[in-house]
Amino acid sequence: MDRSTGFIYRNDGDMRSHEFLLYSLVRGIKPSRVLEIGVRSGVSTFAMTQAISDGQIDCDYHVCDLDPACLCLSPQLPIDVTFHIESSDD
């Protein structure tokens, strides 16, 4: 809790609380390229790729993760995504 404002913020790793923000940012910014480093549940990936699809944005989307399991997201996403199985330092 931020004592100055009384605002309670829980960051327990649940991206659900941020998905609309990510969706809105992508729709508003209309990026030509996105690089997402690290995928846990895929919530942010789904939100941003849906924004790209809905906004008909011409965008290259790349995901970098060490876990090959993130590849299973690919068929479920509304756009084509390039997956890189490597560390964020690479």
C-alpha cells in the first residue's frame, strides 16, 4: 500500500490486471515492431497481438524466451509471431 495515496497495488505476477493497458498502448502507439522478452502465461502476448489484429497494424512481433513451451502459444494467437528460444541477453 502506498501510504501517501492509500492506493493498494498487488503485484502477485498476474498480468490480467495489465492486459487492457497493454492492449490500449499497442492500439494507440501502432508500433511497427514488438519484442516481448519472457512469456509466463501468455496474457500479455495475447493482449498485444489482439490489439495488432484488431487495429490492422502492420507489425513484426517477436518473442524471446528460454522455454520452448512458449511455442505452443503460436497457433492460438491472432497474428504470426516469431519465437526466439534464447536468453534475453542474446
